Amino acid sequence: MAPPRFIIASEVREYVFCPRSWAYRRRRIKPPPEALVQRKARLEQGNRYHREHGEAVCRVERQLEKGNSLVKVGLTVIVWGLAAWLYFLSR
């Protein structure tokens, strides 16, 4: 009689993600070749999505930096204008 096999945390994670995959791996059943092709296609699609998302995040950060710079310039102009106005008003 074989000793009982314990389930480890990574197996729980795999089961939660995909019970069928977990069961196949536990029974040592290899997936069909077309499943591997589909998996590769999904991985490539996911990589493309993450790359595009990362580029979009970088674009937004650059736009925010430009916006913050414009706000700083605008506030500087307003402060200088008020200072000049107060200076000439006090003369």
C-alpha cells in the first residue's frame, strides 16, 4: 500500500486556476498537442496585451508630467503677475 500523497500549496493554486489541468497533472495525463498550441497562442496574446498596457501607462505618466509642468509654469506666471501688480499698485 502506497503512503498517502499530500497536496501542497502550489497544487491548490493550480486547482483553483484550472481543476481539469490539476487533475490531468495528478494522473500524469499529457495534454493533446492542440492544447499546447492554444496555450502558446494565449500566452502570446497575454504578452502582447501586457506590453501594450505598459506602453499606455508610460504614455499617461508622460502626459501627467507635461500637465504638471504646465501647471507649475502657469502658477509661476500668476504669482509673478500678482507681484508685479502689487508692486506697481504700491507706487
